[in-house]
Amino acid sequence: MNDQNPIPAMVLAAGYGSRLRPLTQLLPKPLVPVANRPLIHYILAQLQKAAVVKVAINLHHLAHLIPEALGDGSAFGLELTYSKESEILGTGGGVSRMRSFLQDGPFLLLNGDILTGVDLQSVLQTHRRQGAAATMVVRPLPTQASFTPLAIDEENWLVRFKHARQEARGKERAVMFCGIHVLEPTVFDFLPASGFSCINDEAYTAMIAAGLKVATHVYQGPWFDLGTPAAYLEANRMLLSAKICLPQLDPLAGQKLQNAVLLGHEVMPGENVELGPEVAIGDGSVLGEGARVARSVLWPGSRVAAKAVLDRVILAGSHIVRVPKN
């Protein structure tokens, strides 16, 4: 977007990550390792690639860990601002608290628990071309999905969001929200100035009911909501096996992988250890003699006993999370 001033962005990172426990008892969800990189690295790389410079990140659960990991953002070519919430304010309240940071024009808002290859520059182009009050990134609704169904029309306008509706242009089709949107400052007219609020339940439904136009950007590439251990393990396995590639950041670049095994720094495997397929082992891990590890993620500093057999396991500190085969 060379002809446009850089827009700010906000990453929502305050949540407890309840569905991902016990892993999120150790780290906030944006810091869980994905192919040996914190999840939020992929999000920041997307923003940097879209020429975003200033990024706000809201914090609550294990709040000190994210600034410790990311610093001022200069390592990512970004300027990071942190918003520490003494009480969780929700997606709307978190945004309202950062109004002075965001209110000068359109801004990007991203959930901090998604892994996706969305081209944010293309999303911004869609938003500007449509002249919308907001633009949501959506994808076709999978069959038997548990996600909230939305409806868009043939011109990709959002026409149904929960109880709010607008007249469709042609046939409707069901989609789901991908956790990324562009918002104009008018959104603040539909949010409480302070306290807890949900941007979807309160702002979007009110904007649609008021007749404001909400555009959608339809995306069909890789997308993971890392809300459960099964989804988290699946995302790691897909990256390790190169079944998906993310354009903003390739964690396998420059790595010599055999049998889709990614080893961190100073990993100490004992004799006769068998690894693979699809294994990520974090820095400083130790594997006892004769251990076998397949389809698993080992966080930094993991310890695997001699002759242990791990398959479809997430090992994080003293926590062993076994993911059943689908």
C-alpha cells in the first residue's frame, strides 16, 4: 500500500486460553510454540509484510510474558505498544481502551490465537475498494462446523450476523469469521467507552442494524484456530510435513529436516532415539536412550525418559497432553 499511510493494528492477546489448558497455565496462547516459533511471531510477520508499523497488544493472562518475549518490537520491524488490562475487557472493551491509538483512520484487528496465511495487504485493498465501515475476513463454512455461521451475498457484503440482517443482492452463502478484520473509527460509536464489551455481539450487530455496510474478504488458504490441543497439534504437524506453507514466515527455512523432525538448539538425544514423523523439539530438550517420539510437540526444556514412547503428545513442562487419533 505504497500510496497509503501505514495503518495501525491491534492484536487481541488478553484471554485465558481456557480450552487449551493445561498448556496455557504455562504460557499465554499467543506464545505457544508452533514449529518452534511463538504463535504471535507469525501474526507479527503478517503485519510487517502489510507495511504496518504500529501495533497494540492487549494483555491480561500471564501479562508479563508477552512483553518479555517481544520487547519493543524492533526485532520484527514494528513499534509495539502494550495495553495491560487489570480485568479482561473483551474484544470490544480492549479496543475501546486503545481508542486514542486507533481512532485516526482504519485499523486492523486480529485475534492472537489464529494461524493463517491471509494476505493483509489484499484485505486492506478490499476494504478501501468497497468503502465499507468494516471488512471481515471470512472463509467457507465447513460442514458440521461449530463456528457461528454468517451469511454473505453475491457481492460479498455481510447480510446476516446473528440476529442482524440486511437485504441480500442475489443468493446468500454461509461463511465463518477468520478472526481478522479492518474497522473504521465509526466502530467506536457502537461500543461502550469503557468496561467489558464484545465487538461482534455489540458493534457489528448494531452497525448492520443501522444500515452500515460491512464488506467481507473471502479467504480459502490455511487457517487454524489454536483453541484446543488437537487443533494445536494438527497445525504443528501440517507445518512440519510441509502440507501447508505460510507466506509470511517459514519456520522450516534453512533447517535440515529428516522425516519432518525439527530440532531446536542444544537438543540432547540419547543413543538409539527414534524421531519422526512430524516432531518439533524445543531448545534444550533432553531425550533418554531408546526413546521414540512421533507426531508430537515438545516444548523447550522437555525431558523424555529412556525408552519412553510418545505419539500424538504435547509435552510442556510437567504436563503431558495426549491427543487421540481422529
